[in-house]
Amino acid sequence: MKEIRRQIADRSFYKVYLLTGDETYLILQAKQLLKQAMVSEGDEMNYRLFEDNKIDLEELRDLSQTFPFFSEKRVLILDRTGIMKDGKDAFVKILNELPDTTCVIICEPEVDKRSKVYKWIKKNGCIREFLKKNQTEKDLTRWVAALLKKDGKKIRESDARYFLEQVGDDMFQIKNETAKLISYTGQRDTVTREDIDAIVSGEVMNKIFDLVAAIASGDKQQALTCYDDLILLKEPPMRILFLIVRQYRILLLIRNMHDLHKTGDDIAKAAGIPKFALRRNESQLRGYDIDSLEKCIEACIQIEEEIKTGRISDRIGVEWLIVGLSEKKLGAGRI
């Protein structure tokens, strides 16, 4: 973000930007900063958004070659279009022919760094990768404090850490919950732990974590309650299943790397989670050993296949999975 802000201040823009990674909040911020710096608000003549796999290469080529109308730049944003995978040679040709007055901003959560498009952008454009694992607890606590300070409020560092434990490391969620705290505290200038307990709602990943913890302890009723809560939050059953598998795989990786005596930094990096989130995941390992984790993942894969082949509905299938996992006697591991 510092480099992008510097380019904006210097008015020295690349023709092509690739914003990638799993920290969607920062990608959105970078995209908006670049757009606002090059195109005036409400200027539809010099701006076009392509998104969600809806893109026509001929239209993109025509727009990219069109000079801006009463503006220094024409900005084309390609947001999750999959063009890094599908455009290939045709897309590289478009990029090669870009005039200095056109800027293309590509936003993709995942990219193939071996592809011709990626290599072209690396050589000729600007690539910025925004990853959750690079966001330390210290970074996020400072950000929370800064968000509160804008509204004349303050928070103790220990309470800011407690706040992050409740909401997780998703920056959209952090900002939303911070806004709730600001509204709830009214004229008071200090946010307390009591305010956090009163206002902050558990986000999806927290509920997934609680669900897996309930399964580990054999608490079938609590596990189903967590599942019902997720359904009420409008989470699709297949996404819930995906997140359950993801959590089991994180736990299995942590368990294996602990057995190999790897450092906390190495484990967090491999698991793709912030280091401060490692402690919480490690605490959940008390309910699992390697064998039980592998069996849980196998059960998830099996129910996914049954759902996709139509042998069972997604909502009922995930519910059966949760009940089945809860009723098994899982081996207890130790770190």
C-alpha cells in the first residue's frame, strides 16, 4: 500500500496492475485508491468494470485502445474475471498494445505465477500481493486503534487483542465490528471489554472453529447449534463444508509440523494464518491426533461426493456429517 500511495503522490502510474492475495479488504482499498487517483468520481466515460468471468476480449481491446475523454487516463478494472487463466496469448497481445493513457487493474485472489500473463506483468507492470498471513496481531491492533481514534475513541492494547480474538483476522469484519463499537459507546471515549462482549458478533470462521471444537468434544447438540447459526447467517451448506475441511487441514498441518519441531513462524506461514491465530488453533488440537484428523477429512470428502452426485441434499448431508463426526470417539493428542 505504501508503494501504491507513493505512485499516486508522484502521479507515476504503471499501465498494468495486478492485485492478488486472500486479503480482499486491502485489495479493495488499493483498487479504489488507484481508480480515484486516475478517474474523477462519476466519470463513466473513462472507466469500465469487468467482473465475475464476464469479459469480451474484443470489447476489452477496443476500450483499451480508446483515448480518454477530457481525462489523463482511461481505467479498466478486471475483477475476478479469470482472464489470468483464460486470456493467455490474446490478453498478452492486448497488454502489449496499451497506450500510455490506459491503465488496466486486474484483481484476482489466486494466480499462476508460471503463466505467460503473470510473467509479462511482473516484467512490465506492478504486482502487489496482499496476504492475511502478513497481517500480524500488532498490525491489526494498531489498525483497530486508528479506526477508533478517528471517532475520538481509545482502547487498551489488551482489549484490542481480545477484540481480535472475537472477530478474527478478516479486515472487513474488523471494520464492521469496530463501527458497531463506535455507535454503541456513544459519547464515551473509551471502548471496554464489556462493550466488546455486548456488541461483537461471532463471525463465520469463529463459528466454524466452535463447530469443530464441539465435534472434537463429542458435543453433538452444540455442534448442530453452531451449524444452525451458520445457516441463519445465510452461509450455504457447501461453503460450510468447505470451511470445515479447511479447518481440519489447518489442524493436521499444525500437528504434523509440531511433530517435526518446526517454529511458530514456519507453521503459521505454511498454514496461511497469522501467527497470533496459531495459539487458538493449537488449543483445539487437544481433541485430535493425526489419525482422527485424517479420518475427519476423509469423511468430509465422502459426504461432498454424495452431495455432488445428488444422493443427498447439501443441508441434510452436512448435518449428517456433523452428527457422524460428533458420535465417533476421536483420539486425544497433545502438543
